[in-house]
Amino acid sequence: MDTRESQTPEEELQRLKEINEPEDFEHPEPDETQPEARDPARGLSWLLPLAIVLAVAVLGYLLVVGMSG
């Protein structure tokens, strides 16, 4: 990205043209062809199902222990 403060009118016009161009879906950006850009995010997506299973197990245990005591 150009960080200069002043631009010639031609440079400003070129920058505005680049910003206003519609996205070219036939020729994707180079980073879209890289393997890490295609892989799904592998964050903590397993944490929510695990938390649900643990919560159900704890509630079930408490209900069983509470009923017998």
C-alpha cells in the first residue's frame, strides 16, 4: 500500500480505479490458490460439542445422585 501523503492526480485516479473495479471471479487473487487459504478454519470448533457433552453428563450425574440420596 502506498503510504505517501501526496499523490499526483494520475496516481489518485489509478488508485480510485483499482478500488472501484468489480471483483474478477474468473481470475481469483493469488492467495486463494494457496492451500492454507482453501483449508477450513481449525480453531476451537470441537470445544462447543465437548462442552455440551460434559454439561449433559454432569447434569445427568447430579440428577441420578440427587434422586438416590
